Amino acid sequence: MSDVAPDYAPVDQVLISVSTQGLDIPDEAALTEQIRQELTGWFGEGVLAWRHLRTYSIPHALPLYNPEQAGEDALQKPLQLTPNLYQCGDQTAYPSLNAAMQTGREVAELIGKNSGVVKSGSSY
């Protein structure tokens, strides 16, 4: 988070955020340890030096989304519904801020291409 908003962490420190879903672990210490183990597998032993700051439980913050749904075949719902109606947001792909931003960009590109503002294959 501090890579995007440097004021979120002191100088020479980094703030990360982890979202989980479907974990039924009411014990914060156990949840923290489970996440630390998984992140160590992804990012290496440096994770062991990370300090846990807070845990916020936000029921129903994201819709349920299983790993089986993540295949390329289940990528997303159509973004263009009619010639002048588009949809974007994480509900069209997978529940995350990244999907919301990605589909927003894709809709903007579609509108630009369909309106003739942006030529096919161009980038802006």
C-alpha cells in the first residue's frame, strides 16, 4: 500500500495489506500465523521479520470466489452489453480492486475504440 501512498508508512518501511476470504479462524494469532506461512512461501524468509499491525474482520466484504473459478475460461462476463451500454467492476471478473480497475480500463478502451477516438491497436 505504501508503494502507492508513501505516507501510509514511515520512511524506509513498507505497509502491505492482505485480504482473505472463507477462512473460519476466529483466533487472530492463528490467522496471522497461517497468513505469515503462506506469504513466506511466496516471498521468502524475509516475511518472518514482518510485523503484524491490525486485523479487521469485514464479513461479506468480497463475494465468494473459489480458485476453480480463476481459470482463463471463466475470465469475465461481457463488458459491452449493448452498443451504448457497458459494465465494469469486479463483479464482471473476480472480486478485487485489481479486477475493478482492470475492467474499468478495458471499458474505457472499448468506448474509445467503438467511438473512433482510439484506433484499434493504439495505446494511450
